Amino acid sequence: MDWEKPAAAFKTGRAMSKINIRRAVENIKSGTTIYTPVVDMIVNAIQAIESKKEKDGKITVLVERSKQLETDGSTPLVEGFAIVDNGIGFTDENRESFDTLYSVQKMTEGGKGFGRFVCLKYFEDLSVESDYKDSKKFKRRTFRMGKEHDIIIDERVSLSDAKASGSKIRLRTIKHGNFPDRKLDTIATHLVERLLPYFITQDYVCPKIEIAEEDGSNSITLNNYVNNGLSSLIKEIKVPESVFHISGHDFSSRVFKFYNPGNRKSKISLVAHKREVTDTPIHNYVPEFIDEFYDEIHNDDSVTNRNYIIKAYVFGQYLDIHVSLERGGFDFHRDQDLLYAISQNEIEKAASDIAKKAMGDDIKGRQEKKRARVESYVEEQAPWHRETFKELDLSDLPFKASSEEIEITLQTAKFNSEVSIKREVDELLSKSSIEDHKADVTKIVERISGTSKNDLIHYIASRKHVLELFKRSLELNQDGSYSSEGLVHDIIFPRKQDSETTPFKEHNLWLVDERLNFTRYISSDLPLNGPNSARPDLLAYDQRVLFRGDNEPGNPVTIFEFKKPQRDDFVNPSSKEDPVEQIVRYVIQIKDGDFKTPEGRAILISDNTPFYGYVVCDLTQKVVKWLQREKDFKPMPDHLGWFQWYNNINLYVEVISWDKVLKDANMRNMIFFHKLGV
């Protein structure tokens, strides 16, 4: 066809349509893309060829680019498209259909009578040049699509010397930024994906579809992506059971490999009337699809990999009926609702299962790797989750999950298990007699035991980490200094906290003595004369710390003095910080009734109330001589501590080294570390 040849033109006198086109375009819903109008015009061209019953149907998509060259020499931007076909052309009937909003002319082919409005959402101008046969003569019709109230404007009809019918639709000047792709092969791939059902439908021959530059150069035939034998860029994976049923509706899914995918991901595409409508990442349903796959290609003595992604196309009458007006989505919702029996998620989930079966061993191998990754995390970092891991469903965990994502999954599973156990226990207790449900009781007790074991392992593993941190805090820093007082102090008990704000599970007093885990109240160098008195920092160095269980005369009172590692100036004759004398004075004050509990109650003391005093410091040579010569303390067998008994005030005092605290804590917990494998 010679589109540029002039003809004697005349203006038609047809009645013009009246519609608010601008408003119609503005109201187009989301879900469409800039490829949508291009695909719509190609489909219109296919239908025009089908109407003509043209055996050698051909469609050419010409890419129109910016005339301004890029400074870096790259391919110029795409500014528009021309879709040329050898179909029936814009006959009077087709012209009237174009000029009718919601035309029903192509209803049997799935036409909505709205696609041309989507063109104006993404392009500034849509124009038509068409040769068609009227009786025995060929005529040429040209017009543009209006933007105000008339769908067809600037229409001209004239005689034509064309020998065959056909049309050329031009989409010019892209709105809202640039076209996302520049390379012909990239654009071709996107078009093939959206039009694939036309190439693969059984007993249907798709017209030849080409894409080329505006001058016809660098032509690519889209049909060859599927029909080009071993070098095809798209290949189908045969799936034995490709049909599935949901709520009385039948669907089928066909799975394809797309080679050389670039940065694209495997998708599920829902199709209506041979057109892709939506595409959703398969890894939303099967995480193992997040990465591309590989085929091994054997060439003589070498082996190369050919990468690909998966696309599962879903077909069904339910989709054809419920596709939206703009073909950017469906009338039914993504999630289940009361209006529609089936949701998009249900359909995609069923299709993802078929894709999973199609990829068989590849997906199974990836799932095994994921489980091994989680198992390694549990064994090396979180052994308290061993029982949870045994029954853990990893289907929703990302394929390359981070440690944080694994931990969240395990914690969620643990929480769900605990909720389930509690619900079952409540149900049992609500029954008239538990004796009648011994089997259920036994099963629940076993589950409770497993959950408790997880918590115990977690607690013991936490102790191991605390000991490692405590050991490091006692070592020399790179600059030759020791850790600050605050660091060692916070490991044992957080500063500026007390027993009201720091429960036993959040402090590490067990480092010094396991009995201190459940002390009733803790006070640090406080004039214990009422709840409203000021409270200095707890467990601060050189300040006393008092521990007690229930406030009963027979219960012991324990007092601590902590000294910074390697500090020994408190033994100097001029020092007023003798920790042993401080403990003795404190015991006397308590026995004399000078103090009260934080609740304002008197501290109950009898003549036989035992007192324990601990000084924790480094046993330098200076401190050892002081203990031996001035304090008359006796050494412990390991020489990491010294002790003395003050009979007159019922006080037993130990001066122990930080090393002894660490050594004894390790020894007490070693059997637990070993038995629980942490």
C-alpha cells in the first residue's frame, strides 16, 4: 500500500458521536501499562486479518524514535508505534464500531469496545489510515481519534488505487515520561509474552507478526520465538495434569520456558480471550522460583548453561467473562470476597502448584537447600528451636532467607504451637472428666514438654553467650586498658535498674551465685527508709548491693562489693573504700534496724539471721598480701578466693576474683551446654 499517495478527498457528512472522551480516559483504572495499547492494536490487526480470511496475514510493528541523537551514542528513545496490517480495513461497519463507545461488534472475540481509549491514556495521538473495499472499488479512510466529545475527527474518505485492503494505526508522542525499553529485541520479548496465546493455540495459525525500525530495518519475527526449533526462545514444558477446578469452574495452565530473561522473574499470567491480562511473580506462592533456572547444553566436549524463567499461562471461561473493561485486571478481587466465588489468589495458587510440578527436581533441590540452610541456622545459632524445626513448614519462607527471616519464621511457628496447646488444654479442662481423655492428655503433655525444652535450650544458649561476653570484658583491650566499669557491671545487672524493673530472667546474677536468681528485692547503697527515698545506680562499682529472698528473719541477707578489674587502691591505708569494712558496717546497720525494704517495711532480722558478703575484684599481689596480713583471710583451695567468718555478727565473707566468677560459672553450666548440644 502507498500511504503517501494523494487522493481526491471529501469530508463525510456522518452524525458525530458525543462523549466526554477526556473524562473516560482519566477514569481508566490501574493495571494497564504502556504496552497495553500496543498489544490492543496488534490484536485488532489480527482480528481484521481473520475477518478478511487472509491466508498470508502479516502485521508489522514499526518503532518510531526520537530524531534527537543520544550524546552517548545509545539507541534513541521510542516516541511511538505504527501497526500495519493487511486485514479487511476500516469498512463502514468497522468505522461505526470505532465510533461507538462499548461497541458489541467484536463481543464474540472478547472485544470490549474500549481499547482505543486506553491508547489516549499513554499516547497523545491516535491516527488511522486504511484502505478497504466498498463494492468493487477500493476507498481510503483517514481520521484521528478525538480528545473532547467526538471519537472520530478530521475524517476523510476518498477513492484509492490500492490493490489490497489494510490499515496503519499510529500511536504518537508518549505521555508521562519515556517508553521503558529501547532495544527491539526487548520490546519484541514483551510483546511475545503478552501475545503468546495466539502463537500456541491449537488448530490456530497466527498471522506473521514482525517488529522493525521505522524504515523497516532490523526486522524481528515474533512467531520465531516459539516456532524456531532448538533455537526458540520460548519452549513449552508438557505437564500431564494441566487442568484444575475451583468452585465448579474449569481452568487450564500451560507452562513455558523463556530463555535469556534478563532481569525478569518467573510469572503466572492470567489470560482472557488469548491476551495476557495480569502477571504475578510465582515466588509469591513458591519462593523457590525467585531465581532463574538453567538448561545444560552439551556441545562436543563443552557444556554451557542456557538460563531461563518460567511463565505459567492460565486459561478459562471464568477469566474471559470477568476481564475488566480496560483489560488491566479482572472484576473479581485478588482476595476472596462475598460477591465472587473465586479470587485471583486461588487461581494463581493452583497454577503455581502446576508450575512447581513442571519444574520437579529443580524445585525439590532448592527446597532441600533451603531446609539445610535453616537446619544449619538452628544448630549453629538457635539450638532452642530444634523441636520447632522438626515440624516446621518452610513453604512460605523465602528461598534465600536471611537469619532474621528464619528466626521470625521459627518464632511464629513456636507461638502458633503454644496457642494451639493452650486451646487444646482449655478444651480438655472444660470437659467433665479428664480420665476419659487420657490419650489426649498424654499427647498434649508431650507437646508442652517439647515447647519447654525449646525454652530451656534457649535459656542455656543465652547463658553461653553471656559467659563469652563476660570473659571478653575481663581481657585487655587493644590499647592495653581494661573494660570500663560500666561494661562489666551491665553484664551482671543493668545500671539504673532495680528488682522492680529487672526481673530475674533479664539479669545475670547467676554468674556469681545461682541462688540470687530469685531474690525478692535488690538494693544498692540505699538508705532503705521508705519507698520515696532516692535510688542510686544499682550494682555500681564501689557501692554495696544487697539481696534478699522473702522478708523473713531466717532468710539470709547477701551483700556485694564490686571492684573494677585490676583495681587495688582500695587496700591502701589512706583509703576510705575498704570493701570488707564497708560490708561489716552495713551488716551492723541492718541488724540495728536502720533500714527498710523498698516497700517501706522493716527488714526482719533475728539473732541467727545469716549474712553473706562478697567482694569481687582482681586478686593482685597487693590485694593478696592485704587479705593475708591485715584481714586474716584464709585462701580457698584454688587460690582464686579468700574467706573469713565473723562469728559475732553471723557474717561469712568471701573475696573472689573475676576469674573465679568466670571459671565457676562455666563449670556450673558446662554440663548443660554439653547435654543440650550448644
